[in-house]
Amino acid sequence: MISKLILFIFTFAFTTLGFSQPILGSTNPQNNCITFSVAEGTGCNWMCNYCSNQLSTNNYYFTDNVCMYQTGGCVGNPIASKQYTCCAASSFKDEL
């Protein structure tokens, strides 16, 4: 109950101040993915940075292709409160 209250306060404070942030996040270490939703006004640039930081890699992908990297940055059209999942992509070396 306290963690939900803290999450609400955190979300309310950042939304009120105009910062973009995940509303809900979870990590699945078995498949090296994170799932989160975002507040209104959050763009793909923020989402790509969030995934990169949370997964500790620049080699990741969104399972629904909501955001994609193009020359000049990360682009797409995320929808507020929808859940998105990004996963670290395995490299050939990881599979050896």
C-alpha cells in the first residue's frame, strides 16, 4: 500500500511539473525486458533513453515497434498509459 502511495505521489509530482516518466514499470530478468507505461506528452526519445539506461545497453528493441531509431534520434508515436516493452537484443557473442 505504501509503495502504491509513493508511486502515485511520484507520478503526480512529475506530471504536474511537466516531466515525462514511466507510470508503471516492471523488469523480467529471464528475458532481459522491461515493461512500462508513460504519461501524456512522453516521446520516443525519452522512452529510448529509459530503455537504454534500464537495460544497460544501446542494443535493444520495442516488442511492438512503437519507437525506432532513425538518423537524428528515436522516433514514433507512443500513447499515454499504454504498456510498452523493450528488450535487450542478444548479440552473437551472447549465444556462443
